[in-house]
Amino acid sequence: MPLLRTTRSLRTTALAGLLLSGTALVPMASASATPLYKNPQASVSDRVTDLMARMTLDDKVGQMTEGERGAATPAQSAAARLGSILSGGGSTPSPNTPQGWADMIDAYQRAATSTGLGIPIVYGSDTVHGHNNVSGATIFPHNIGLGAANDPALVRQIGAVTADESAATGIKWGFAPCLCVARDDRWGRTYESFGEVPDNAVANSVVIEGLQGSSLGSTTSIMATAKHFIGDGGTTGGVDQGNTQIGLDELRKIHLPPFQAAVDHGVGSVMISYNSWNGVKDHGNKFLITDLLKGELHFSGYVVSDWNGIDQIDGQSGFTAAEVSQAVNAGIDMVMVPNDYTKFISTLKAEVLNGHVPMARIDDANRRILTKKFELGLFEHPYTDRSLQKDFGSAAHHALARQAARESQVLLKNDGVLPLAKTDNKIFVAGKNANDLGNQAGGWTLTWQGQSGTRVIPGTTILDGIKAGAGKGTGVTYDRAGNGINSGYKVAVAVVGETPYAEGQGDRPNGLGLDSEDLALIAKLKAARVPLVVVTVSGRPLDIAAQLPSFNGLVAAWLPGSEGAGVADVLYGDYNPTGKLNFTWPASSSQEPINAGDGKQGLFPYGYGLSYRRR
């Protein structure tokens, strides 16, 4: 008996060594039979267990790696056994059409499924306010507008449409929703926040149900990503990727509730945030990822890093073996290494072989990732369902975007000039954001930072909406700079505010005031002694206190997306404004940060919003 036990022990040790060296363990009884993991009738858990028994260390490390389409061809992705490919902001196939996306993603799937085990990839892309990388997609208002609309049922519908359009192109993993609680409006990602208090994000986390549908395996479902865990909206000074200097109690009170809600909705993945918490980068913080997210919140999906996020753990450019092991041991399951995926794979494999990363951690990550791939139905249906493309950018989808735009408008001032008369009126429209779809859509539209341009996406500008809504006897004149205004006009509408930006470039530490073009325009229009309505198109409240006395009407349009006609619906009174401020509007930039309950007196308080008097 002692000899038998010794022989078994030696055999077990040898098998473990084979696994670590890259040799799969396949049960002898099933070697010639159809593998259990290929049986769709078997339970997901059993399929994962069977598949993992057949995987080598190379297979498992590959599954934990996400590369970018621009750095990994389908053949290279398959050779590296990558678990995922992503498109960064603006990284698109040519042509940038639903068909072009489907062709590209299906090529990655053909390559992946032709390998020995045939494990499909999961393709990820940003779905910040619609399927925003794809030309022709429906572009919805950014989260700041949806939070002001206070209509979670609408947000759920938006999630479902986004999923439908994403699935039509082969995308089954969307990097949304952003559940940050933005506490300083100088932060360049403020518009990705549903509001300054956690209740805003909690209520609108139902977008996850829209994205994921009743089942991840549904044709029109995609996996959602709650991001960014945790504290990205609370950095000191509103600095992007900065340091969130708060205690654990405040972290739990302000920034954790939206993620608990996301877990309750069954979110499939969570993305880690670039920021630090009291000097320690989230990407390497085991307490936050393993203890808090996976342990306390019972998150059972998989955790993904942000773009090159592990590079920042030690404060130096590039990643080291120590950063790789720290990030994986902290609980990150899939690592987004867009360009350096081969280096990451070899580094992580070496860290496992030298004992710095336990095999149990690798297996846990793989079980989480593979579970979602099975639940998504990728093993049975890896290719794009192109029948969905018939509804891509449909009139019904644009109608929903228009509804979202009008519900998000917040009427802040009205001395009787609004709503605009639709008949027998003479309206002068001006401003850089009146006739620019790119400006009203904002960042994360076709490209990462977005771009200005009258017709960069399909839709209606605010000017289009004003012209289309004009009735009998009403004339509408437009000049961006306000040239030609005179006292013969009955009202002037100035559409001012910000131009597109995203993280990093959107930070405004030096103030939130209007630019020189806007200020000159407002002065010119006011000099004509015509009642003045100002519409701000922006990703946050702006510092307009000094100019406010000269406004007869003020509407915060936020970033309304592709349907500027929704803004006009409110200006004309076709829709009685119902939006409420989800951010305290500062009396000056010097008040930042300013939030509900902090004792500071803003220009307009959190929850403020007027409606029209019924006549």
C-alpha cells in the first residue's frame, strides 16, 4: 500500500508538471468521443470543467489576454490563443459599415474556432452612447443627459437598441455602462456620469438589463461592462486618472452603490479604473477587486483591465513582470494589452511557472471568462447574425433617440420667451453648436475624442429641428457668428457651449466658462435688443453666472446625440420640459467641487428644472 500511494503521488506530481509546461490533461475515456464542452445540452459549469481539463497553460494565459484589432490579425490572434479582441475608440474596419464589421469579426472567429480546441473570441467595443464606433449607428444622448431625463425605463430601451445594433455587427461585448459618480465637473468624463449622487447611477443601471436582455444567449443580447471600478469620479481636482483621496466609508457611500446595483442586474463584466485610491492604483489593489468586488458584492463575472491599465501600477511606462503578477493576483481576469499581447503572454506564463501567480488564480480567471463565452452562446453561434442589420440605424431607433433628447432637456430660466411661437414668428439662430451634429454628439462618436462636423453622423441638428418645426408665417435665419441680426427679429436662439472631447483632453482645471466665440456671439445678439434664448450644448454645467442676467431663456441641452430635433421639440413646446438637474450648477468655477448636501450655494441646485405654464 505505501508503494501504491507513492506511485500515485508521483503520477499526480508529474501530471501537474505537464499542465504547467503546456500539456493538456484529457480524460482517456473521452479522448475519442465528442468532448462534453461541445455539447450544448450539458450545463455551462460541466462544459467549462471539461474544456479546462483539455487546456494547456498557453491556452489559459491566452484566454486572459485581450489585444487590439490594429495589432493582431485573425491569424496572429489565433496563434496567440487570444481570448478577446477589441476596437479602441475609432479603430474600425474599412469600410466602416455593419457589413464591414461583421466581415472582420467573423474572420477572427473563423481563425479562433479552427484551432485545436476551437475556443471562440469575444469581441469588445465601446458602446458609450450607442454603437458609437460604427458609421450609421444611432447615437443617443450621453449619460449626463439621460440622468437628467430621470426615465430608467427609457434607458433600458436604449440599452436594448444599442445591443441590437451591436449584435448586428458581431459585437457581443460592450464597454458600458459607465457608473461613475462624478463629483467635480472639471473632470473630462463628467458627461459619462448619470449624476453627482449615487442614486442617479443606481437608477439608470437598468441599462444593463437592456444590453444583456433576458438571456446573454439571446441573438440581440450583448454582455455589459460596469465601469470604472472604483472612484474614478472622485479624484482630487477632477483630474482624469488621478488620486481619489477619501476614506473607505465615503467610498462605500458614494462610489460603491452603482456597482452593487450592476451586480444585482447580473452584469457580465466589470472594468477596473485608472485612478488610484489613496495613492494605490486600482489595477493592483487586491482589496478592491478580490475582497470588495468579488467577495463582498459577490460578483461572479470576469474583471477586465482598462487600456494598458496595468502599465500604471508602478508609475512607469510599460509593464513589468511584477505589475503583471500584482494585477492578476489582485483579481483581474482579462488584461487589455492592445499592442503588447505577446509580451504579456510570455510574462504571465513565466510568472506562473516561477510560482509568483498561483495556478488556482489562472483557473479562476479562465472559469469566469469561459462561463461568459458559453452563456453568450459563442460556441454554438460564433458568427454574426446579419439578419439584424435590417434594423441598424432604423427610423424607430432614431425616434427613441429623439425621445431621449427631448426628455433630457432642462429648462433653467424663462421670462416668458419660451416656448417659441411656431406661427407668425421671425427667429434668428446662431452659435457654433446650432448646426453641428459632431458637436451635439460629443466625444466617443466615431472616434475616441469625437469631432466637429455638420453631418458626421446621420441625424438632425438643432437648427434642422427649429426649421422643421416652424409653422405658417414663421421664418428661420441662421448665421453661426450672429451676423445679420437686427431688431426686426422676434427672438434669437444662441446655441453655445463645448466642442467634443473625451478623457484626458476634456479636463478643465482652469475653469468652465464660455469661450471667446460664444461670449462675442451673446454680446452681438443682445446688442440687437432682441429677446435671447441660450441653449448650452455641453458635457457638464458651465460657468455662465455673469452672462445669465442677459438671457431671457436658458436651456441645458447637454450632449443630445444624433437627434437635435428633440431639443427643438422642447423649444417649441411640443414637449413640456421635464428634465431636472442631476448636477449642482455652480455659481462660479471656483466653487468646484460642488455637490448636493455640501452646504455650497450653487447657481441652480441639484434637482432644479422648470416647466412651461399651461396656457
